[in-house]
Amino acid sequence: DLTIWDVNAATENMIGFSRTFLIGTDISRWFLDPDEIRTICNELLYGENHVSGYPLILKCKGKNQKIFLYATSCPGLDGKVSRIFAELHEPIPFS
């Protein structure tokens, strides 16, 4: 289950969708390559506990697309991952 539980104001501003619109949707819906984000999340849930600086193309409001650096971590006191914390960093320009 890759449901978005929460987003911050910076994410709303970067991609142009409101927090209430994003919450409850599948995160893979918002990336140009849904399989790529599913693979990253599965690696975090069943293998690695951190990914950093991974560039992904995110769908933004108005059919725009932006490349973001994606960083995630999977905190868990018992060592098990139940949720993934993800953050998007400033977009990098297309070359």
C-alpha cells in the first residue's frame, strides 16, 4: 500500500496540488514512471532503509513535469518499516 498519509506546504507549492487532494491517493500516481517509485518503495520496505538524491520525474498540476531529487528514510524503533517518510528537494532543470 503506497497511500499518501500527509504532505507539507512545500510539496503543495512545488507540484501545485493541495494537501487534501493528495492525501489518500497512491504515491505512484504522481510519478511519470509509476513502476520506478514502486520499486524504490519496495526496496525501502524490504531491504534498504534509506535512499538519497534519487532523481524522479513528478507530475505537476497543468500537465507539467519536473525532475525532483527524492530522498526517503524508514524510521522504526523495532527495525520494521510500516511507513515511508519521503521528501522532495528543489527541482533540477531539464538539460
